[in-house]
Amino acid sequence: MTTKSVDLPHLRSVVLAGHAGAGKTTLGEQLLHKSGAVGRVGKVDDGTSHLDFEPEEQKRRESLSLAVATFETDGTRVTIIDTPGYLDFVAEVISGFEAADGAILVTDATGGVEAGLEQAVTLGRSTNTAACFFINKCDKENADPTAALDALRSTFGNKIAPLQLAIGAAHDFTGYVDLVHRKAYTWEDGKEVESAIPDAMADEVARRRDQLLEAAAEADDDVLMKYLEGEEVADAELEACLRKGVKESILAPVLVGSSATGVGLQALLDAIVRYLPSPADEGPTRAIDKSGATVEVPPDPNGPLLARVFKTAADPFVGRLTYLRVLSGTLHSQGHSWNAAHGTEERIGQLLLLHGKDQEPTGELKAGEIGAVAKLSVTATGDAISSKEKPFTLPPLSFPEPTLIMAIEPQTKTDLDKMGPALQRMLEEEPSARVERSEAGEQILRTLGDAQAAVILERLKRKFGSAIVTRTPRVPYRESIRGSAKAHGRYKKQTGGHGMFGDVWLDIEPNPGGGVEFAEKVVGGSVPRQFFPGVEKGVRETAAEGVVAGYPLSDFKATLTDGSFHTVDSNELSFKIAASMALKDGILQAKPVLLEPIMNVEIRVPEAFLGEVNRDLNGRRGRVMGMDSRDGFQVISAQVPQSELFSYATELKSLTGGRGTFTSRLDRYDEMPAHLAEKVVEAHKKDTADSASH
């Protein structure tokens, strides 16, 4: 076991974020190899990556969950958190930003700014995380690092400043110019060598250094005056502005390189150590003490214990593996801690430092450090761990609402028993997914998209042996009436001994918003009072099952007006059956209609996609109620039938290149267009006939 804690100034924690396919995991592998933490570079494409170690990741060749790896460089311990770029797995990126002090935002030199990168920048800005950009794959065919830099600046503004300039592009990419010290580095025989800046680049170097100066000078008033007055700014002054500017999120410098060949990686490691903040730079955490007051807890290894759980991995063999970041104090292996949110003591087993799939035991984790512990009993993602003497809680992590909805059921009878517990364990790992019961009585799985749903189902089968099938959920339609009717029900059955006899007349009328109402206006004892409960039960039970299409019938009033009875053969059950017969007959005469749930939907999209999204809403029988502009997005308020929304999460993503999101909630029930209602009724008749024939 090792106890190799590091003092605060020599710690860095960095989240790698960006769009899928930008090369984040390969970059992480190269950094691990370059620092000597791993003996060989793992490759995503052949399944040997240290950071993509789940079977589902190896099969798809892309990251699906965050991975943590720690290495030493230049006397500093760096923990990188590699996150998925696929938009369905944004919860992992949110958790990564929660754990890290800085971010490396990775983009591909062959393309423009994609949705995953936009999402990462938005997260970085909302959490005020210091960041550097890394333009990766500068050596790839069609790469254009200069165009990629300009795309970053035009999308995110002039605070995005070039720290390096690529020499060449695609097959001719040979190195970069360091714009602070005005030196060039080229890649020769597997290492970087200082060389002369190519003459042809002199003007471009001057122009780009000016862009860097303009952004960095904002960090220091004296340097800003010098810059504005056209005086020369010394390298050391620029360097000092950069350190301060990055840590205070005044600017985000852009580096270039190739994670495949290793060009630019040493400079990236240097930038992580030199510019990104240590826990000491980050200042105190705002926590809530036992009196409910907000207090500031500084990152002191000798202070009170406070750690944040940012991820939970469910493992059938190890049990829960809990990833945590210590914010204050020191957590000891084989020690005790307190979960104030649950009011429960948690025994801490062996603490682990993580190196992707490999784990290294450690005696303690101090403030600023990131590690993991197995088998905590109640602690979940987002919880705080503190001490019983000084308990703290933290504001919960905020994950997006899952909007892709599917009904789930076990594949076989044997899967039935496993399904509940397996889903419970799976949800610990996927805080952005939900399982709930629908109004139609189905088990519903809600996810952020198809890819997340597919991965959850694969993991359920592999980890917990529970095979689950999905289908489109049933829409919780309702039945009602628009007209009135008088209906008669007579039930007579003669057997040996006592027979059965019930006879009722019902008046049926609409009762908007009133649910199911039962009344009686029987004159002269034609139906004795003791049978009224039987009549009411017959009405209510039949209404619950539905008459036209098997959906609950409501918003009507049934009044018992007349009937007859037999002194010996009449009983409550006979009247219940007679009332059910009368109601079924009466509803069919009273202009029955199907009502469908109408949802209030709020859709956030960039302006460029507004026309297409509105056209698509029309095709879904949606009504746009209003439009608004918020945080650079257009927000559409609309009303859409629920049946048109089950797969909308997937379709909105494809319409908007992953940039559109929506939320929905039930507004009301409305009458369904007749031609669509007929289809639902036909389907119900067919199902009824099929089940009768089996």
C-alpha cells in the first residue's frame, strides 16, 4: 500500500471534454504513457485502451462513461478525467466537471465546432472552470488547424487565444510555434526539437501573438496599458498574464498537436502544470452545515472532512465503486465517515488511486485528491461525505431531464425476478436515467437518447443477467362522451335453487371535468336501496376498464332512474352486472370519444434550426404558442399530443445536430381526431379478439 499524498500546489485535476471522435481518450492514453504511468499506449480501436475498459466501450470503440487516471509529471500529480463526447452521456461530463479544477477542451482539426464541444464550453462557463483548448489530429487528412482556431474564435469569442500556431497541416504538419517565447518546435525522429520559425510564417506569427496579447492583457491593467499604447510586452509579463488569466477564466489559450503521433503533448503537459489551477487556487467550497447555513470550507488537508461523490459504478463482483473528490480534510483507508444526507455512518474500506481500469491502493486521500472506494452502503452520486462531528451536505448535482421514453418488460419469466433489483443497481450508475410507472400501468425507462438506452440494456444483461425488451409505450388515452342516452340493463340467470336477477335504467350524460359521478333518482322502490351500492360498483368498475377501446372512461354522470327486482333472486352482484350492461350499451349511444393527453412542450434550439423544428412540430399535430430568446437559444413553447413525443428526443437531436433539447409536462386531455381514434378502437378490437381466441 502506498501513501503518497501531494501538497495542494502540486495537484492538478483536469477534465478532458469535447465532441465524440475528437480523440480525447487517445490523448489521455498518450499523456499516461508520456508520463511513465503506463508501459504501452493503449489503443481505442483495438480494445486495449486503459480508459475505455468496459466491454460496451470496446465493442463500440468510443467512451460511454468517465474514466479517471492519475500520473506524475514534473513533480506534480495530475488526475485526468476522460469523458464521453456522445451527447447521450452528458451526465458523465457534468460529473467530470464537478470533480476537476481545470478542463482541456479537445477539438478535431478537420471540422468546425460540433455540439459536444459547445456543450463542454457551456458546462465550463457555468461552473467557471479554467480551460485550455487543444486542436487535435492536426496531421489527419483534410486537417486545417488555422481554420479550426478561427472557428473557435468566431463561435466562442476573442477570449479564445492562440498559444501555439501549427507549422503545416495534414501530412505536412511538422510542429508548432510557441507564440509566448516566439520559438518553433518540430518533430524529428520521435521527439520535439527547437528550430527556426519558417520565414513564410513571420506575419502570421506576429498577428496571432497580437491576438494572444489582446486576450491575456485583460488580466493585468499595467500590461493592458502597455499593449494599448503599442509598447513591447516582455515574455515574462505575458507569461504572468496567462497564468492569472487562465486561472480566472479571463481567457482560454489554444494549443495544437496530434495525439496519434505525440506532437505537442509535452507542451500540453507543461500548460496543465503551468496554467491550470491547483486546488489551492480554487478557494473554498460552499457547503451546508447541520444548522442549514451555507458555510465556506477551504481546501485544507487538516480541515474538517468533506468529499463529493461524482460517480458510482455498479459492479456485480466488487459491488459499488464510488468515485470521490476530497474537498477538505483527509480521508483514511479503513476509517469512518458520515453521510449527512442519509444520516448514516459509512465505513471506508481500502482507498484507491485510479489509473483507468487499474487501481492502486493508497492509505489516504487528502484535500484536492481524487480516488475511489468500494462497497459504501448508501452513498450515491452527488452525495457528500463528512464527519459525524462536523456534518456537511452539498447542493445536488444537476443532470438534464431524460426525455426519450420506452416501455420495458422482462424477456422471460426468469428475468422478471431479476429486473427490479438490476434496474435499481443500474440507476446508481446512470443518474440521468429514470424508471417509473406510467398511467397505463407500464414500467417506463426514461433516458437521454437511444445510445444511452442501448448501453443500459446491454449492461443490465452483462452485469446482472437481466434481459429486458423495449417497445413504444401505450398512450394513456381516456374515453368520454359528448351526448346523452337512456340505457337499460337486465341480467337474469336461472339455476337450481336461487337464481340471479337485476334490472336497471340509467340516464347517462356528459360531466366535463367531473370524473365519474353516480346518482340515483329512483321513485317508489322499484330498486331497493340495498342494491344501490351494487349498481354504483357496476358503473365505476366498467368505467375503469373502458367501453370503447379499453381505456378509463370519465367525465360522465350516470343516474339510476328505474328498474325492477325479484324478492328471492335479486342480490348486489346481479345489479352490478345489470348496471355494467346498461352502461356499456348507453355509452355507445352517447357519442363516445377518445381523449388524448396534450403536453406543454418547451424546446430550446439555436436560431439556425428554428424553421425546421417548427415544420416538424406541424407534422406532429403541434401548436406553437410562443417564442422567446434565452441565453443565445430560441425557446419554442408548443402544445403537442403525447403520442407524437415518445421518440422526439432522438428526432430533435438529428434535426439540430445534437444541439436541441426539450422538456414536456401534461397540460390537459383533448378530443382526438376521429380518423386517429378509429385506429385505436380497431387495434383494441383486434387485441380483444386475439386474446379471446387463445
